[in-house]
Amino acid sequence: MTIHDDLDRTRQAVQALEKSLLALRNQLGPHLDVLRLLDDLERCATDLRRLEQQVRAPRRHELVAIPDGDYDHGFWADVEHEGLGAPGRRAP
């Protein structure tokens, strides 16, 4: 079974659970626990959609060239020195 099959089965399960919870809400009315379950289910559905987008999106493997030369000194302006803090301060 592929990841796409698992995602499809999960989406179907979420939809089936939503249908069942809506039927419970119709029978019980706006019961607090049913409303909380519906709210939790909405978050699950949102997370599942986000996961599907990430998995199904084509991945690009781009190489990034890092130059061997020195960086411009302006690049390091206003940075703190590791272990020493801001320029002008002394280590304890």
C-alpha cells in the first residue's frame, strides 16, 4: 500500500466520522461533548489536508553553490561575537 492509499483511507475515515458525529448532533442537539468532537475533527481534517499537500507536492532538489571567497565585512555589522556578546563588551 502506498502513502497515497493511506492518505485516501484516512480522508475517508475522517469523512465517515464527520457523518456519524453530525448524526449524533442531530439526535442529541448541541451537546458539549459532540461539539468538542466536531471541533477536534475539524482540526484533524485541516492537518490531513496540509499533510496531503506536502506529500503530493513535487519536491525540488536544488543545489546551492556556496562561494569560497570571503564575505563582505558589512555582512557581519552589528553581530555579537560568540561567547563575548556585543562588540565592545568584555568577557567575564
